[in-house]
Amino acid sequence: MNERPLALLPELLLLVGAVTTLLTGAFRPRGRQWVARLVAVGALLVAVLAALPAVGERSTVYAHSYALDPATTAARLLIPLAGLLVVGIAAGRVAGNRRETEFYVLTLLAVLGAVLLAGASDLLLLAVSYLLSSVPLTGLAGWGRDRRGAEAALKVYLMSALAGVGLLAGAALLTALGGGASDYDRLAAGLAGAPSAAVAVGVVGVLAGLLFKIGAVPGHFWVPDAVQGASIPAGALLTTVPKLGGLLAAYRLFAVAVPADVVDWPLLVAVLAAVTMTLGNFAAFGQADPRRLLAYSTVAQVGYLLMAVAVAAARSARCRPCWSTSPGTR
């Protein structure tokens, strides 16, 4: 099983930080919610520091379900730092609000979900991480509790639920085709002899959830409406944190779990990247609202990053036999 609880120290610190922030804010009056902000900032900073010793490590823990490698380390460093920027942007805007603590707690949970999404090396953990990173986004989109915020929250919720069904169905199908194995290492071996059409359906299902998470075509519809209706700090988080986790999750899925000779996923990802960057750029021309303009710009940027995922994952897939085959490492 390779159980190493301290290997998940950054993730545990984020979880403890979220719970501590919630408890701190629950016993503070409205004018002293800044204490909860300090706790949230401290949790994010400590999580970043705890990730530094693992730089350069290449291993998996808990029966190959969670990967510790440069991609996970990058997520552990970049995603909490993005969360710190969001908290900094929000400090002057949510201070004194009776739901100030809720904003910080939801931010910490969204950061934790995105980090787990990036490090997941098992379809079951990928599904759990998807849910953990999606639910806080709905709360943040509607945090202002006004008409536009309610509309944004509803669209995020409906799109996440629809994409989540696709992800769960795809994960179930791939697990069945892989002989009951859900971790990426054994799944790759099981899918090598599976029917290509069935594997393609499963890959598309899982990819539907990840495309929603990163805001790529065809799962991009929620991005402009959510960014326009949410508060500025929430919009900043919606367009950064989940995309970092989703892109790294897509990279790991294709680089490790899905054989390119069974499904031509590099071509599929490349086509989605081209369509995403094209639609994002052209749709931005017709926008009069600056928030919607920036939201479509985010969609276009995701297209560029998806192209990098296609190239990097294809390169890693070709080198898969060169990865370590010991029980705890790759």
C-alpha cells in the first residue's frame, strides 16, 4: 500500500486550515473576521513550505492512487500561491461581511480539491477530487447572494453536475475495461487489450468532467456567465485555481493511463485545443462587459495550454516503459 501520511502533508495542512478557519470565524464577531483571514493565509503559506522538501520526488502512495512527482509538486506550489492572491484581492472587498469567513473556507477547499485533482493517479480519487473542487466553486460563484450571483451559482452547479455524471460514467467504463483496476498503472495495462471504441467512450466521459473544470470547449459555457455574475475575487479564483488542477489531471490521465495506440487521444486533445483557442478569441470580440471579455480570454488561454498537454502527455506516453516499475515508484 505504501502508506505514508506525511507524504500528504501539504494536503493535510490545507484541510486542517479550512476546518480551523471555519471554527475561528464561527466564534468571532463580524468586525473581527480578519482573524479567520490570517488563519487562511497561514494555512496556504505553510502548505507551500511543506511542499518544498518533495521537489524532485517520483513515487506513488496508497496503492498507486496518488502520485508524488514534479507535476504534483508544481500544483502544490502554484495552486496555494494562486489562493493567496485571491485572498489578497478579497481582503478589502469582503472585510466586515458576515460571510467573510465562508469565503476563506471555500477558497481553501477549492485549493485543496485542485491539488488533489492534479495528483490523483486513480480514477476513483479523480472523481472524489472533482467533487471536492467543484462544490466550493458553486458557493463562491453565489457568495454575494444577489440575483446575478444566484444565476452564476446555478449555472456552475448544473454544468458541474452534468460533467460530473460524464466523468463518473467514463471512470466506471474504463475501470470495467481495465479488468477492475482503477489506478493508472494497472489501468494502462488493462486497456491495452480492450476494444478501442469502448475505451474511446470512456475517455470522452472522463474528459467531459476535466473540460468543464478547465473551461475548454464544449464545457466552457459556464465561464463567462459565472465570472460576470460572481464577485471579483470569486471570479479570479474561478478562472485560475480549478484550471491548474484540471490541466495537470488531464496530463497525468493521458500520459499514464490511456495507451495512445488504443485511442488516438493526442489528436482529440489537439482538436479540442484548436477549437477552444479559436472560439475563445473570436467570442471575445463581441463582448461589451470587461468581465465577459476576460472570461473568454481565459477560455482562449486554456486552448493554448491544452495544446501543451497534448504534446507533453504524448511524449511521456512514449517514454512510459522507461519509468520505474518498482512497487512504490515510477
